[in-house]
Amino acid sequence: MAERLATWVWVGAAALACVAGIVNVVGFLGYQHQAITHLTGNTSLLAAALVDGDALGARHLFGALAAFVGGAMLSGLIIQDSTLKLGRRYGVVLTLESLLLLAAVPLFQRQQPAGALCAAMACGLQNAMATTYSGAIVRTSHVSGMFTDLGIMLGHALRGMPVARRRLGLCTLVIAFFFSGGLLGACLFARYQYAALYLPAALTGITGLAYVAYRQRQRLREGSGS
């Protein structure tokens, strides 16, 4: 039987996938109909813009890609490890993500390209925050890999081969909550426009600050016990 994933991994993956779903759909419905977390599509659009001689569009798309990579790079500098494990500086990364999403709202409202850059960097931070846990790759800002893994496992099941139940459950969870985030984001955008991003900003900010407080209490307990 597959090793059981810790409860906090399931909860974190679901929450962050929902956050990314909201951010991505707000970007798509709003500023230039540009997806925030969909780097495959943005890379293709960048190629098309270069061929069409659309310098402005190419600059915006390249900036979004660079911002996502910059966010992932910053996450790597802060966390300094690719293994998902309690005790690392996730609270700092989540708080930075929240601040970037908060900054994106007024920029989006003024139709400034920097709004998309802030949102893309926030998603890069989030996606790089945790990459592996017990052999299971955790990606929360996009679902292409999750759909691919889901298809592979369904193929294995049809052949009567063993199916990694832990991985199957994780893929299904991330896909479901990313989609749910998209539904929620679309509903919020229809009513509040870019202010819809205040919800994922609040979720990541509260979680980040709570995690920092938790780590501080843990350090105090360890200090008093020594």
C-alpha cells in the first residue's frame, strides 16, 4: 500500500491549488486575457508575437515568464531545499505571495502591465515553495502535469498494473481544487473585478503569518526544553 501523505500536505495542496485557480482566471478574464500561471500557453503566445512583430505583446509576455521564474528563484533562495518538510521558511514565502497579490490589485485596476508581473511572481513563489514529498511531485499553480499523471495511471489500471493510490489521490485533489478556484475566481471577478484577488491574498497572508507564529512557538518550546 502506498505511504500515507501527512494531512497538512493534502490541505496545503488543496488550498494553494484553489489560490492559483483564482489568480489565473482573474488574469485571463481581465488584463489582456492573459493567463498568469499557464506558462506553456504564454510561451507559445510569445513565439507568435515575435513572428507577428508585436513588440509590445512580446515584451509583456516575456515579462510574465521572467516574473514567474523570478518568483521561483526567490523561493529557492528563501527555502533552500526542494523537499517538502515542516520547519522550513514557508511562512515567509506565503507572506511575500500575499503582498505581491495585494500589490497586483491596484496595478491591474489601472491596467498596468506590472499587475500581471506581480501576480506571476506570486505564483512562481508558490509553485516552487514545495516540489516533492515522499516521492510525490507537488505542483499547485498549473495542472498539465497532474492531468498527464492521471492519464498514465488510468492506462496502468486498464492494463491491470499497480496504481500509485497516493499519487492518484493527490492529482485528483489538485485538479479539483484548481478548477474550484477557477469557478470561484470567475464568480468573484464578475462582481468585484480585480478586487477578487484580495481573497487569495488574504488566504496566503493569514496562512503565512500563522505558520510564522507556529514556528516561533516551536522554537520557544525547543529552547525551554533544552
